Amino acid sequence: MIDFRYHLVSLIAVFLAVALGIVIGTTQLNGPVLDNLQGQVSDLQADKRDLEDQTQVLQAQIDEVGAFEEAVGPTLVAGSLAERSVVLVLTPGEVPAEVVEGVTALLGSAGATVTGTVRLTEGYTDPASATSLQSYVTGPGRPPGITLPETDDTGQLVASLLAQVLMVPGANSPTAGTVPDTAATSSVLAGLEELDVLSQDTSSVSPADFAVVLTAGALTSDAADDRTTGLVQLAQALDASGSGAVVAGDPASAGEGGLVTAVRGDQAVSGAVSSVDNVTTPAGRISTVLALAAEGRGTSGEYGVGEDTQPVPAPVS
């Protein structure tokens, strides 16, 4: 009769056999497997070092190209915007300070005067701000002589008001060259600043011939499309009210949800408003200034490094 002791001995024998098999298997395979794994790790480490070296070489080349572009930029744009004026408009987001400073410096080299910098806040395109904004622009915020479009679209109304006080009418306007009342400009900007939809990065902002809309990144919120539409409307209004506008952003702004993509995706807008997708580089900043000069000659285009972009027109000598 098989008793409990027999079962116990049998189980112990099984476990001993398994343990012995593991030990024997490990002993037999340990050397070759370990050597193989160590070889793979060594190869991967060598590949990593090679890639790091290649990256350093490529970065050095990029830096050299950037330094060259930075050096020749002032010469390339010299005189292209002589005696013209430009206002900078920054969209919500982190537009790098070096981009603003670089564009401002190149505009000076081109002979232009930067009349000020306006920075839009998230509130500018926030649906929750629409009611108060519309009440302001159609009521106490509208200076005498300003005509707004007949629409309930808050984005269009605010864009029209801002454009009319920030831009000097272009050559195709019946009031070409008539500078908007600076008091009206100050009043509108102060009112919108009070509503927390923009701020002034410079001590003063006055009307200009051209506008550069600087942007960065892309919107990903639930209301991203509506927010981007509001910014497109502003760029379009600035262009129509003055001598031209350029929307300049980083590569991300030319991706999904970016303002540059939105401008380029609307044929009516892209036919009037120029765009640049690499303003974070010296070449992109040069393109931005030359694009403005081309806008003054009635030419709009898509410039930068993205798909289907074109060479920026050379300045007219």
C-alpha cells in the first residue's frame, strides 16, 4: 500500500531532478550565452559612440552654417525695407526671446523701424472671453471712425479693430498712407490689455506699414481649431489693412495644429499672407525680412524648409 512517505519521497526526487537539470543546463550554456550577450553589448556601445561622434560633427557643421548666415544676414537684407515700419505681434505660447531680438535686429538692418511689440495671451482666443470681447469692440472700445464688419464672429471683430489701429493703410487702400490716430491705438490696446487678452512688450506701440506675426508650437486643446482660426483672422486682417503681413514660426508651427499650417491650408489666406516655418534659425529670420519686402511688392509665398516651400524672393536692388 502506497503511503504518504512514498509520495513525499517521490516529490523530493522530482524537485531534485529539476534543480539538477537547471544547474547542469546553466553550467553548459552560461559560457557561450554570456559571451554572446557581452559581445552584443560591446557592439551597441561602439555604435552609440559612433553616433555621438557623428552627431557632434553634424552639430558643428550646423553651427558653422548658422554663424555664417548670422554674419551675412544684415548684408542680405540691407535697404530692403528702407523707411518702412513694422509692428511685431506674438501669438500665445513661448516665442523665444532670441527670435524676437533676431528679427528686430534684422529689420533694423533692412532699414525698417519696429514700432512696437504686442503679445497676445491665451484669453485672446478663449471662447470664454468671446462675450466680453465682443461687447468691448462693438461698444466702448471702438474709437470714432472705425468701421467693423457686420458679423457676430468675435474673432473677425477683434481682428478688424486691432488691424485698423495697428496698420497704416497700404497703397491699394482709399486712405493709403493715412496714419491711424495714435490715441486710438493706445486706447484700444489699453482696453484689450485690461481684458487680459494681450500685453505690450514695448513701452509704446504705434501703427506700422507691415506686421510680422511670430508664433511657436501647435495647439492641442479641445478648442484648438477655433483658437487657431482666430489667429488666422488676425493675420489676414493685418495684411489687408496694411502693406503686408508675414506669419513666421518654428517647425512645430508648420505641423498639425500650428498657425503656419493653418495659414498655408487656406488658399485665400496663403495667397495674401506670407509664411515662414524656420524663424528659429538665422536663415528663417532672413527669409522673414525678405518676405516682408516681397509683400510690399505684392508677392506672397511659403518659405522655409517644409514641404512645397519656395526660395524667398531676392531683394530688389
